[in-house]
Amino acid sequence: MIKSFRDKETEAIWNGALSKKFPKEIQRTARRKMIHIDSAKNLDDLKTPPGNRLHQLTDDRSGQHSISINMKYKICFNWNNGSVENVEIIDYH
């Protein structure tokens, strides 16, 4: 279950509002993927569909995981025993 967001723009998309920070065409997909994250019982639930490309991050994002929205945008988050924290949408490139 999502407990917190890292920024207001990601939280706005979660709440169904449009964000000026991110392209309009990714926001619906981003919200759908956040719903998937919110309903996941365990991290393995996010391995499907394969297009999510779930992976653990390293370096300055150590401790976080991400799933893909598309080739450019990702949703990053901390998974802590079923609690999802610091959810954010990032431009990966």
C-alpha cells in the first residue's frame, strides 16, 4: 500500500489530477501503474506484466525499486514489508 510520495506532482497524478511537470500522455499509464503498486501484496507481484521491468536500483538510489512507465519515465519507490514509500515519477534519461 502506498504510504507516501516524494513530490507533489506524483501525488497529484495518483489523486487523478493532471500534472504540468509530466507529459499528459504518460499520466494515465503512470496512475494505472501506481494502482498496481498500491495493490501489490509482495514485490514479486510487480514483475508482471514483464513491461514493468521491475528492478532494484543502486548507487544514489540504493534501497529503491523502479518499474517502467515507458522507455523514458519510471516510477521509483521504497518497498518496506508491503508499505510503499517515497513514490516518485522520474525522467530516467
